[in-house]
Amino acid sequence: MQTGVPEKLLLVAGHGSYPQCLFDGARKAGVRHIVLAAVRGMTSRRLAAQADEVEWIGIGEFEKFLRLIDQAARRGVRHVALAGQITPAVIFHPRMDQAARDLLRSIPLKNAHTVFGRISDILASHGLQTLPASCFMDDCLPLPGVLTQRAPTAQETNDIEIGHRIAMTICGLDIGQTVVVKDGMILAVEGFDGTNATILRGGKLGGRGVVVVKVAKDGHDMRFDIPVIGAKTIPVLKKARVTAIAFQARRTVLLERDEVIAAANRLHIAMIALDSGLPPAPTRIS
């Protein structure tokens, strides 16, 4: 087993391929026993079949989640990772139990950092340390440079520079991580609707030639809401007629790398990993 690798792990898995990638990375690193907290309607059944233990939890069943983490802690689990998309709108789910309603009422400003930060505090009170969502994702954190056959044009490069500056500002205010730019104009800023909706809003306004920039702020809590680009991003870029996308090197998870880059090449989308000068996302327990 590598240094900084736990023997047991609780993986709270949302939607998409991210949980599978983290699961595979954890196994490769030497994690021997993985308990999966699977969200009904989101977590893949293929992933559930690979875990050593599985507990299915519905949206809003926070009391059941609390029982799960208590049981996991009693069986020697000391580390937990949160991976995969959970649609922001679930915060308005009508069937939340009392524990979930109490949790949300206790958080005045609700965003990914405050909600999952509070959940991480609760996990810590049960003796579980929340790991960075980048843990075990060594192969999915691109180094700086152009990843596609086509590099950004001079205009796209200028828009990327503007977008990066604005995105770092909005991210620092905990508003969002993504901006859409064209010809020096900010067309869309990410809010509660999420990255994909932001890209589509910007594309609707700007038409072909819009540029997307996605970042994580200085001091970003890498335990959750780490920037992710994956195969499901490509159809959104195509629909919005995006011609370039930029994100931070070593601080953004690129899922299905070969598939994503091949698709971007077919669509003539320039993709670049920026050296923002910020620390890389950790891949092991500190």
C-alpha cells in the first residue's frame, strides 16, 4: 500500500463517471475495502456491484446517511470521499426528512462549499476525515499546455485571459466557477444553475465562437466541488458552439481524457490547461 492511502474508504457517489474513476484510482492505490453510499437515481449500478459494501440512500434521507456513517466509523472506516454530481435543485426536494431540513435551515448562505462543508463537519464529528475529491485521481489532472490539435487563436487567447481573471473573481465570491466570453464580452457567469446551463446561456447570446473558462479559486476546498470536465461536457460545448475551453492545470479533473480530446478535435475546439500558479490538487492524504 502506498503512503497516504487508507485501508478502508467510504465513497459517497453521485451522478456521472467521476465516482467510478475515483473508485478505480483508490483500488489501484491500494484501498482494500470500499463502502459505497449510493444515491438512488444517480449512482451507477455497475459501480455499486464493485463495492465491498453498498447502502442505497434516497435524496433527502439524511437520517439514513447519519446511521450509515455511524456504522462505518464503528467498523473502522476513518476516511470518506465525495464524488460525482448531485444536481443543485435537490436542495428543494419535497421529501427531505427532518434531519435534512434541520441541516439546510442551519446554513444561511447555501452553496456547494457551505452545504458540503457542514456535511464534512458532521462526518468529522463521527471520526471520519473528508478527503480531497482529487485523491487517487493522479491520471486525471492534466499538466499545463494545449491538449488538442488546435491551439486557441489570438482572439480566443485574449478571451481566455479575460475569462480567467473574471472567473477567479466570481469564484472568490463563491458565486460559481465558470464564465463564457466572446470578443472581450462576458456573456454568462455561473450561478446556482451549474456549469452546463451557464455554457448554454452564453452560447445562446454569443453564437459560434464563444470561449469557456472554468477555475478553482485560490484556497479552494478540494474536498468537494472541484472543477470537472468530462465526456458529457462535449455535447454541451457543441450545442453552445464553443470554439475554445480553458481550465486550470493540475486543479481540474479531466474524465475520459482520450474520448474528450478526440471529440474536441473532431469539433475543432481548442482545449488548454492553464498554469494559474496555484498549488495542485492533492492526490493523497496529507
